[in-house]
Amino acid sequence: GEDVEQSLFLSVREGDSSVINCTYTDSSSTYLYWYKQEPGAGLQLLTYIFSNMDMKQDQRLTVLLNKKDKHLSLRIADTQTGDSAIYFCAEGQGGKLIFGQGTELSVKP
Amino acid sequence: GAVVSQHPSWVICKSGTSVKIECRSLDFQATTMFWYRQFPKQSLMLMATSNEGSKATYEQGVEKDKFLINHASLTLSTLTVTSAHPEDSSFYICSAKTSGVTYEQYFGPGTRLTVT
């Protein structure tokens, strides 16, 4: 079945890099996504990667995809206190999204 | 960018009453809208998918008679929680996508429902 797993918490110091990991099970997923959710708010799409890509970089964000291991990661360079939030990975197929549990990122000054 | 709004943002209702939540795409036509439910500190669970002008498709385990979804126009979908009970208290989030761009869903800010 469809299942997306993430670690629940990550704590880093301001200025360090953050790496959030995700594993998924559906090898037929077309797109994989990273969303950010701040307290009491909806989801903001950070970035996505097509399943035939290995890497995508967008400013401070780098997404790595290992399709063989079904492993997705999000690296945030120079993490800031404003990056503190919950980060969800999601796999998508045909417009339907399956979300992981979310990783709570805490950035300490 | 594409904006999706939800109304109300927070609602408190008494057990046994019904509550309607609206989801609007403000600057684009949403051929498909999705309704999610999120419990505190948990992930989003897809409840149903609705296409404009047709009946919603509900995920397994979601009661379609309890969670009524209407997608009557390309900019508006509504979710009505009928005969609400305290266990229906949750954060309800909608998202919308157009027919042209297949990879992105635009999410609303969510509606917090508390049933007393």
C-alpha cells in the first residue's frame, strides 16, 4: 500500500544546514513534494521533483531523490529561525497526494 | 500566485448540529478540489476528491453521508459536516488544482472545527 515515512523531529542551530529525510513505498509516484506548514496555517509548497530526476536545487533548498531506495531528502542551507515549521513530504500520482507524518524542524539561535 | 481561501477559519458548534466550510479558488478555475483532515501533530489525511459538476470520490473509511461535499462551480467547493460530534473536531484543509497544471495543488489556510 501507499506509505510515506518521516522522522518526527529535527533540531539545528541557526546557520547550519538541515536535512529532512523521507521514504516512500509507491514506486509509480510521478512527483514527490515538500510542503511547509507553520502553526495554525495551511500548507505551502516548497519544491517538488519529478520522479525521473535525481536532484533539484532552488536557492537554499536542495532535493535529492534515490528512486532505487525510494528515499527523498530536503536540505535547507543556512537554516534560519524563520524556517522553524513542520515539513511534509508527499508522493503524488494522478493529482492525489499521500503525506508523511511531518518533521518538526526547530531552529535554535 | 494561485490563492485558495477557506471560510470560516475557526468554528465552534454544538454536538448534533451541521457545519458548512467553504473553499474558494480566488484567481484561477479549480477543476478539482481536495478535502483533507488533520489531527493535532499528525499528517493530512485525504478525505475526498471532487471534480466540478460531479459527485465527490470519497476515500475508504470516510462517511459520505456525514461529510457532504459539493463542487458546484469552478471556484467553490463546500464541505458540510452533518450531525457533528466531538470526534469530528479537527483541522480541515482544502486544496485545488487546475486541469492544465498537473503537479501542483494549492492549499487553503485551513478551518479549525471544534464540536462541544
